Amino acid sequence: MWMTPGAARPSTERRSDRLPPGGCKVPPSPLHAYSQGESGGREGGMEMRPSQLSRTAVPLLPPGLARGQRGVSRLVLGTDFSLRSEFALARALRLPLAHGSVFCVLHVAPVLDGQEGPGGTLSGARCLRKAVSSVCRRLRNRVDIDVREELGRGDPVEVASAVARMSGAELVVLGRPHVTYPVRALAEDSTVRRMVRHLGVSVLVVVPHPVRPYGRPLVAVDFSRESRRALELTLRLCPAPALVDVLHVVDTAAQEAELRRAHAPAERWLLLRQEREYQARVALGRFLAPYREAGRELEVRVRCGEPAEEGILAEALERGSDLLALAMSAVEARTPLTEQVLARAGCDVLVSRHLSPAS
């Protein structure tokens, strides 16, 4: 993913000065200076050409009006110009974008041994320019949005990490192959899996073709700080009146194992699940209280007696969820629950991750 066979090293001398329709030149960003100064001819280098929409229409979100945080302010879209990348682009354009946000379209070309010519990269640059032109046309009524293009060379994960870090991206959007049946886990070296593991920002993995904004998201929480951030990011991506289901899967494996060893009657099993479910509903109600007081409509969902990944996937299927959001640890690079859900979900998956600056 994100690779174009036959791509080669970018040539700054042969860059075109043409801009996409509706675009105008803006001063080069620090990332652009980094790509030409420090990365230049090295592997993993990148170049950046920002294009800001120029229209006389009034912005949808006029400045000076007090508003709560809503939408995404810095988004990176990864593309390899495939069908799944088109799905990711269509979804990214349907996300709520904050006033003055940055929409960056990123393509990474591979490094091929023995190939030094600029032909492959120039071909990728032309496709990237067309993609950016399409974004500018579709965002022509949002004069406040800064649309940029980013052409990198090298390993997609390393380049995407550098782009996300230097641009301060809040969300990276990319597509993945459709789910296969019988279900097979993503390959160990798949780009999607590596992105989720190694990027220090939240990742939205798009599966089906989007036809409308998200209307029935499902957020899996465990009452941790990370899951609270996942819920808050989902609320930003799915503003009212979208109904948000919040799910907590109760882990009763240890208690049920004790009952099994003690040959306990069925009444004990039923009582255990009822007690744990009641406790979970009370805790989930307290967890959601601040958002309900702010006027958001949130539905409490609790499941018991099944593994967490099975419960999350089953709930998403039963509810017809179009977005499944869950948190990822800020310390661990590998989270089995996240990867299992990502490998088997039939809807879009939002993996919320927030690393500290020292990470």
C-alpha cells in the first residue's frame, strides 16, 4: 500500500509550477524545507507543495464566533491511487473539518535498486497532483481549508510518521482490503498493520465505500484515559444528531472459571453476570455523564460472558454500526485486541492513539 512500482527519486528541477484549479501559491511549509534541505536526495525524502483554496465565498465557519472543538484540524490522507484509496479519500472528504484545517494528501513511492531516473516519481507526482485537484474542487466552498500535497520516497510507515509528526496531524486516513471470508488476519508486514502499530497518531481505516457521513458509530471503552480520548475523538468526527453507542465488554472469565471448578449451579452463573452487568452499567453511566450533560445522545451497551474482541464485533454487527472506535495503548506497539478487531471488522475502524511528546 502507498507504493507505486517503478517510482524513483524525486527531481526538484523538473517540478511543475502549475497549481490545481482554484489553487494559489502559498509560502513553503517547514516540512517542505525539511524535504529539500535535510532529506533531499536521501531515502525517505519528501517534498511538499501546499495549495490553498482561493474563493470569494464566505467561509462556512466565520472567524470570531466562539465554538467548541469540532471536527479535525489537521488530517493526512494516504493514497496509492487504488480503489481502496479512493474509498479513503471519499470518507476523508465527508469528515467534519474544523475552520482553518489542513488537508494533506500523501503518496509514498518505493526505492528501487539500480533505478536513479526521475520517471517513476514524476508519474506519481502527476497522479498526486490530480488527486489534490479533485480535493480542491470538492472543497471549493470551504475557502478556509488549506489543501496540501506530500510526495515521499522510501518506507511508507517511516515517511508517514515523519509527515504526521512535523505537520502535527490529528488523524491519518487510509484504506484497507475488504474483509475476506473465512476471516484471515492481516499479514504481519501489511502496511495497515504497521501503520496502526507505529504511527503516534490516531488512524482511521476505511473499509466499505462511504455513501454518507457516519450515523451510527460504536465506541468500545474500558474506562481508561485512552478510551475516553477515543470517545471524544468519535464525538468530534460524528457531531449531533448522530447517535453514538458506547460499549463495555465485561470480563468474567476468571470468575466463571472458579464457578466451573466448583461445579456451581446455573443460578450462580446467572447471578454473577447480572451483578457484573449492573456494576458496568452504573460505571458506564458515570463515565458518560459529562457528555450527556452537554447534550450528546449516547446509548449504553454492555455485554458479558464473551471475549472482548468477539463482543465488540458482534455488537457492531447487531447495531449496524458504520464506524467502530477503540483506543490503543500509548506505550505498547502491539495490541492484540486492536489488531483482531481491525482484521475482522466489516465497517470502518478508528484506532485512537495519543503519544506523549517524549514518545
